[in-house]
Amino acid sequence: MDYDTNDILHVAVVDKRQVGLKSPNMEKAAFIESLQTLQDNNLVVKEVVTDAHPSIRAYLKQQPDIDHSSDVWHGAKNIAKKMAEV
């Protein structure tokens, strides 16, 4: 989604049969497809905000021109959950 316009720039649909029947791999595959589509259409991606998906985080570490930020909603949800347990 574009931050300024709230326009959805690309949506990728991935079936787990495309990623070795492993559903955790679907999120990374869809992310890479979307990022590649944006870049192929000459959009410069400067920052990406995602949840804390470990394989996406690892992938973005290999992309030095793209800043990666974590979605604060997920962090707040986890903190609230831990506080409730205490």
C-alpha cells in the first residue's frame, strides 16, 4: 500500500502447492513477488513495514537500499498478551 495515497499497489496470491506444501513459506513468496512486481514497474521502494515474519526479515537484510520496519500493532499485541499473563 502506498503511504500517501492508501492505494493498493499489488496483491499476490500464493497457494501452498507453489511453495512445497509449506504454508509458512507462502508469506515470503507473496512478498517477494509483490516487491519484484513493483520494482519491475520502476517504482523505487525505500521502506517496507511488515509483521515480524523471520524469513521476510532475513530477505530484507539482503536488500541494502530498502529500510525494514516492524508493524507496531503486532508488537503492542504481544506486549499486552505478556502483561495479561503476568
